[in-house]
Amino acid sequence: MTTRLNRTFPYLLIVCSAIALICSFVLSQDELELAKNPNFVPSCNLNPVLSCGDVIRTHQAALFNFPNPWIGLVAFAVFMTIGVGLLAGAQFRRWFWISMEAGLGMAMIFAYWLLLQSVYVIQALCPFCLIVDVVLTITFWYTTLYLIANGHINLPNRLKAVGAFARQHHAEILVTWFLLLVALILQHFWYYYGQFL
């Protein structure tokens, strides 16, 4: 898996970052439009559950006193640059990779906190935010595997078998994770989606 991951990892960074950048840009535009016109209806207001507008209007959408998507515009531009650099043959030191992993870890905590806030507090989901959550999770997962495979993260002996299992079953673990998230969301919003079955 190591050779295949090394070959595909730069493309994964570029594609995931591009998707997240598009979503962050659209959300930033919607937030600006809502600031100018409180009656503006974002294009991703699809139903009572999938409603960007309901999420954007909350304090959680600007936790640091500026729109959260601005963080995505900066962070995913950096990740895309790293992917392009790898394609061009750039070599990065271990401290760089550990810093990137730490940044991705903080981004995951922030993104999943926002997801939990959306589900259980705001009671609405932003489709573009969900897409960012998906590509961020994919980026974090495969960056972690890449760093383990290339010796930038050294697992203790008792965890080497876990690391080998994760590398061997990387796709199944990721799909299972997403299925659990979908089940959690559907269970909470079943009052709405159950009527269609």
C-alpha cells in the first residue's frame, strides 16, 4: 500500500482541497449576502433539515468573530499547495509533517464540534459544511496513514499491528466511519426523513 499511497497522496490532497475550497468560497459568499440582505435565501436551503441559512445565522458559524469558511479558504489553499509541491518533487522534513498532522487534528476537532452543534443544538445541517467534513476526514485519514507508512509517525510496538490493519483496511474503515455518521444524522432527523419511506 505504501507505494500506491505515496503515488496517489498528492492528488488526494489537491482534489480534496479543491472541493473544500469551492464549498468554503460558496459559504463565504452566502454569509456576505446574508450580512447585506437578511432576507437572502442561500441556494443550499433544500428543506427544513438541510438548510445553510439556518446554520449561517447562528453564532457557531462565526466562532472567532469572522465567518468559519474563511478558515477553510486559507487552510485548504495550504493543503493544495502542499499537494502541488509533492507532485513537483518537494521534500518536507518530519517537523513539517507533524505540524500538518496537528493542524489537521485541530481542524477535525473543530469540524466535528460544529457538526455536533448543527445536529443537536442548531437542528439543521449545512450541505456544504457536510461536504467539507467528508473531504477533511478523508484528508486527515490518508495523511495519517501516509505519515505512518513513511516513518514520520513512529508507532510503539504494541500499536504496529493496529497500524498495519489500518493500512490494509483503510477504505473499509473510512466507509464504516461515514456510515456511522449518516446513521447518527438520520436517527436524529428521522422525524423528517421517516415520512418519505
